[in-house]
Amino acid sequence: MAKAGVDGFACHRLGHTWATNAHRVGLSIFDIQEQGGGKKLDMVRRYTKSRPIGEPRRMPTSLAGMPKRRAS
């Protein structure tokens, strides 16, 4: 990753990102634990409690980046 210019990369972050995104789309902490292969809920709770309260519960769609139409 350093050769590609990515600083501070750690494989652990991929698991954190996956768990956080899974929670954003509505998976329960128990589903995340099972799918992630975790033995204890401690790590899942750590990932999911850091989500801001006002954050949307869904991930952006592929259309989210499209420019909005201007009213004529």
C-alpha cells in the first residue's frame, strides 16, 4: 500500500469499515457478529456506537453522485 501512496493503511480498518457499513444499512449487532465471525460482541459494539445519531441508516445509492437537475 505504501508503494501505491496510501499512508497509514491497516487491514484491520477493512473489518471496521465493513462492520460500520453493515450497521448503517440496518444489520443488527448480532448479524454483524455472526457474519464477521466474531466471538464476542465487544468489538461490534465499539464499531457501531461511534456512529453519529443523526446519520442516515442507509448507504448512498449509485445515483447519489449524479448532478441534480436545475429548475428552468
